[in-house]
Amino acid sequence: MQPQADGVSRRNGSKIKKIIKIAGVGTLACMIFLFGVGVGQGNVTFGSSANTANKELPDDLDYASVERVYDLLKANYDGKLDTTKLLDGLKSGIAGATGDPYTQYLNATDAKDFNDELNGSFTGIGAELGKDEDNNLIIVAPIEGFPASKAGLRPKDIIVSIDGKTTSGMAIDEAVSLIRGEKDTKVTLRILRDKKEDLSFTIVRDQIKINSVKWEVLDGKIGYIRVSQFGEDTSGLMVKAADELQDKGVERILLDLRGNPGGLLSSAIDMAEMWLADGKTILQEKRGGLIVETYTAKGTGVFKGMPTAVLVDAGSASASEIVAGALRDNNAATIFGEKSFGKGSVQELQMLPGGSELKVTIARWYRPNGQNIDKKGIKPDREVKITDEDYDKDRDPQKDAALTFLRDR
């Protein structure tokens, strides 16, 4: 495993920064880690990432026009203004002006919620939100066993409205705020499925606590590992899973990353190197087309050489795609299921004064084969779809196909 840092902050002049590398889809709607990022056990990347693409920008913005707008509001607005909300709106606007849905300013409340998600505990419906290529607000992945999944939401469902409020032009963080709520309260989502079915779901919010990794032995010799997100507990649980499965004599592995929206980049790297020989490439980060970092396996490769199948679907994003791509490109696994989500960027989480945070896209990641999967996803080696009838009858042809493949190995 990679060495772990033993802190989350460092001094930079008079300021304190906490910087975490994230490989996930977006702000988790309803409190389910959308990106997937984990701080736990010190899995933190320190340092800032200089972006030479913006070196021509001025050192400071000219805020005279902003002050003019503030003065006019203060003098003329027929209502009560809140200074904190005005400042939060200004910061959100600057981040939003990038046009990147994954670059976001989080106020202190949202930042706390986000970090609670990293611990796998939050209140909501248990679904990840994102944007599609048409800027529609969508469900990236409903988390199995929780309200959104139980209600019948699916990956790529378009959210048309939240409690009657249209989502047209709505930012992800605003949607998250609307979907969040107290335990046992209800939220109604109007859904457009496959751009033709108009559906309505009223979902009861719940307290959600999940372990990111579950495992069991199937058919006596196949270790089944289900990873729901890449949180702060993922690396430790994967080590525990490997120990228990090896003790039980498993000879093959089925790694299920379906509906996994991503998480901590460090957790994805830790997981991938469990299958790879020392020195094998896991991913490369590029900024402005230039390679800024290459991640290679440094672990013991506990599953190295073991026949492995990986399950992905439209809800498998970012960190999930990093693992699937690394195993596939290094000939360590065969991919089953449906094309993955397609998020090929990396974010850093930086602490700001007062408990607020900035999540900012700092690079694009590339598979060992040199491909960036942004908006393309990873196409499985063996495509297997799940039909409406399969959903209704609780059948899993994707898992069945992967198990059949492994039994013959």
C-alpha cells in the first residue's frame, strides 16, 4: 500500500490549507458521496497545483463593479439582505463561472455535509447527482439498499423537478440542498427516464450509514467484493476482505463497481494495486496536455494473477473507472456490464477560513492505455444489459454472466 500522510493541514504563510484529491462525480445529492473522496486514515494529498493555463490572469480582480452592485442592492433592495449569504453567493459565482460542474464553492454547512459523507454517514435519499452532456440534472447512482434505490430510481434518470421546482439551469449544489432534509421527511422528484417516460417518485429521507466494501464467498472458490463508493474506510476494508477471502481459499474474484460514483483518488490507487505488479501504471494526470503525475503500483499485488471480472454500469464513475481501466489495460481483469459514466477529471478539496471549502478541477486523468474517458466512459469487454423485466423480477444477468465466466477459469 502507499504510505499514508499523518495530517490534513499544513502552513502556507499565515493560512492553513487542507487539500484532498478527489476522483468522483459531483456533489452528492441527498447526502451520498457523489464524488467520492476520503480523508480518513490520513489519505490526503498535500500541496497546491499551479495551473500555467491561467498565468496571464491578473493577480487580483477589479472588484469596483462588484462593490457597485452591492451599493445599489444595499440602497434600493426592498427586503433584508444577509452579508454572509451575499459573500457565499459571490464565491459560488466565481467558482461557477468556470463552467465546470465539478468546481464548486462549499459554504461551512455544505462542507460539513460533504465531509460527513466521507465517513459514510448522512441523511438523505442515498443517490448521487450529476449533469449529462445536455446539462440536465441526473441521477448518477442510487446506492443499493437505500431510499432512492428502493423507490426505483436508476442511473441516468433525468430529474425534471424537485418538490415542483424545475431543475432547468439548476446547479448541482442547489439540487443537493433541496433534496436534503430531516429523517422521515419526504421529497418528490419528477423523473424523465430514457427521455420518454415521465415518472414521479416520493421518497422518504433516512439516516444512511454504509460501509463502502462488502464481501462474501460464492460457489466455494469465487470471492465477491461489492464496493459502493471510495470513502475513507475503503482501503482498510479492502485489506480485510483480501485477508478473509484468502483464508477461505478463494481462487477467483468478482469485483462489483456498479452504481459506485467514485471517491478518494488514494483509495482507488490502493485498490488497483492489489491486482497489479510493482511498477505497473494505474493512471496519469495531465494538466494543459502535459503529464504532471504518474501513479504506479507499489503494493504487494495480493490478487495478482487471480482470474478477475469487474462489473460496471452507467452509475460507475471516476474512481470506479480508474480502477476498472487500470485492471483492464494491465490485463488483470475482464469488464462486464454496461458502459460506465465517463468522468475523467480530478478535483482538489481546499479548506478556506470559517469552515468553507473549494472543490476545484486541477487535472484530467488518463488510463494506462493513454485514453481519457471524460464523457466517453469505459466500454465493457462483454456488454450485458439489465432490462425492465430483470429489474421487476430481481434478476441480475450481469452478475450471472461474470460468474459463468469465472467458473470456467
